[in-house]
Amino acid sequence: MSAAPWTIRRLHAVDEAQVEALADVLIDCVEGGASVSFMHPLTRGRAVAFWRRVAQGVAAGERALLIAEDAQGICGTVQLMLDLPENQPHRADLAKMLVRRRVRREGLGAALMRAAETTARDCGKMLLVLDAVTGGDAARLYARLGWIRVGDIPNYALMPSGELCSTTVFYRNLTDLF
Ligand SMILES: CC(C)(COP(=O)(O)OP(=O)(O)OC[C@H]1O[C@@H](n2cnc3c(N)ncnc32)[C@H](O)[C@@H]1OP(=O)(O)O)[C@@H](O)C(=O)NCCC(=O)NCCS
């Protein structure tokens, strides 16, 4: 079996070149129609500002940031929000799961999810929660990986082009990884 064309690692500090590369990934996903908190068109300024805030959260230990890199640079990313209320120290929210269009449907999304689950376990987390556009590529991925579908919330958010979309909430109990 040939090795994956990417490597996945956790960043404990994010430099300016990585902020720019992550902005490219985010812009690519929004241009592709992904509902990931931003409206189209996503300017470079807004994307860079977002990743600078993420970098601050990473430095503060409030977020775990994973990146996937191939020969062309950063091609995917996912985050764990670790800084939750004091009565939820055992869980994290998974967010901003992004794969560049040029490397989709090669298994990177699944690999990032598995890496995020392992990272969460290594941080002592036993439960992960996320939401995804109902019936979208991401929701299908999470269900395939064994995440449990809680239910749908109609009209939860806007797609980048402006129409309302429903979101599906999922959770993953990590006790099988311990
Ligand atoms: C959702 C997303 C992360 C999936 O990333 P991905 O790298 O394409 O994920 P995978 O390759 O693991 O799986 C995607 C599909 O490719 C298929 N696939 C995986 N490896 C494959 C291979 N080697 N050959 C052919 N197909 C393959 C999977 O079976 C899956 O098929 P399905 O969609 O029909 O169920 C990506 O589409 C994305 O970034 N979307 C935009 C951002 C977004 O919506 N993020 C989610 C926020 S909640």
C-alpha cells in the first residue's frame, strides 16, 4: 500500500506563513460553497484576521490546531475547541474541518478526523461535539466515521451565497480510544 501523499501534525504555534496558507484553505472552501461561518466573497483580510485569532487561541492553549501538508503546502486543517466551561472539562468541540478542493475525495478528511479524535483523547477529552450542514459532504463523512447524529436544526445558518440551511448536530464518544 502506498503512503498517503500528505502528513498531519499539530501546531502549537502558528507563524505568519502558516496564517497565510490557512487563509488560502479557508478561502478555497468558501469559494467552493462550504458553510463554515463566512459569507461569499471571503476577502483575504477577513480570512487572515480569522486565522490570527486562531493563532492566539492556539498560543493560549484554548484550541488544538491540526494541519495536513503535501508537496504544495497546507491542504487541510481541523480544530478542537478545548476551552469549554468548567463543568465540561472532559469534552471539546470540533470545528473548521477544511480540505482544499484539489485534494478532496482521497481520504484526507477521514484522516484529519481520526487525527483530531486521537489528539482529543491525548488531551484527556472523552466526548466530541460538532455540527455540519444537513446532508452535506461533511455530514456524510462524520456518519461514516461513526459519529452519532443527534438531530437537525432547521434554518440554522446561511450558505455563503445567502440561502438558509439546516444543521445536523453530531457527537462522538471517545471512550473506545482510551
Ligand atoms: C467535508 C470535507 C472535509 C471532506 O474532505 P475529503 O478529504 O474529501 O474527505 P474524504 O476523502 O475522507 O471522504 C470524502 C469522500 O471521498 C471518498 N473517498 C475517500 N478516499 C477515496 C479514494 N481514495 N478514492 C475515491 N474516493 C475516496 C469517501 O468515501 C467519501 O465519499 P462520499 O462523500 O461519497 O461519502 C471536504 O469536502 C471539505 O473541506 N468541505 C468544505 C468544508 C466543509 O464543509 N467542512 C465541514 C464543516 S462541518
